[in-house]
Amino acid sequence: MMGSVGDIMTRAVVSVSPADTIATVAHLLAHNRISSVPVCDAEGRLLGIVSEGDLLRPFGEARSLRREWWLDRLAEGTDLAAEFLDYLYNDQRPIRELMTTAVHSVSEDTAATIAADLMLRHHVKRLPVLREAKVVGIVSRADLVRMFLGTRQPVEKPRNRIGQ
């Protein structure tokens, strides 16, 4: 029988406050090499989640001249990685403006198979794990894959067959 989410979740959760700036969150994601963080109140209760996709969303919405300029640059195929990151890293708006508030979550005793089904049905890569409405962990698709493979350790990257 497969285990529960509590057996495989990441317990050291990096989270942010809704008042943290977009720039702060962008730095936090990059520094920790993670793709999303839960947004929590001072007591650790889940308010939302913000992902790399949420940070990029304003650039897909032509709401201002500045954003339209970025879209034009993207359409031209211009190399703008450094300029784009500089703009993102200096955005002082609060993350509450971009966070997703309709968050799917699970409890520690949720079966891993149920968590996998939720991720697939809702097209999400991770689920906050809650105990009494407070975030106590995160379970990702990678955690589930490792569990299904029977290991808790990160899976070694397979070698490319060409030029091994």
C-alpha cells in the first residue's frame, strides 16, 4: 500500500507574506531554486500560492506601455534575459497582487495516490500540506515519483544515450 503525503512531503517550507514584494519573491525563488511558495499570514495560515508562472503573468497581459514593450521585445525574439530579470527583480508591488488564492491543498494523512490525482486533475505541480489550516509541508510531483519508485532520495539524472 502506498504511503501518505506526510511520509514524503518537504517539511522545511519556504513561504512569503502577502505584503512581500514581487522582487523579494523573485529573489527567493531563484535563490532557493524553487518554482513556487505558499503565501501565509503571520500565524502560518495559507492565503495563496505564487509561482514562477504567476510572476510572468503580467507580461502576458498588455495592460501598460511598459508591459507592451516587453511583449514586443519577446515577439521579436530579442535576447532580453538580463533586462527582464532586472525589471522583475525591481518590482516593488506586493505579491498579493499576483498570488493565486484558489489553492488546492491536502493534509498529512492524505494518501499519496489521492494527492497525485489532485495534481493531475487540477494541473498543479505541488500541493501545500495543511494541519489546522497552517502550512506544515509541501508535496510535489517529484516527491510522488520518488515514492512510487520506492526511494526518498533525489533520482539520479539518467545519462544521455548519445555520447555517453
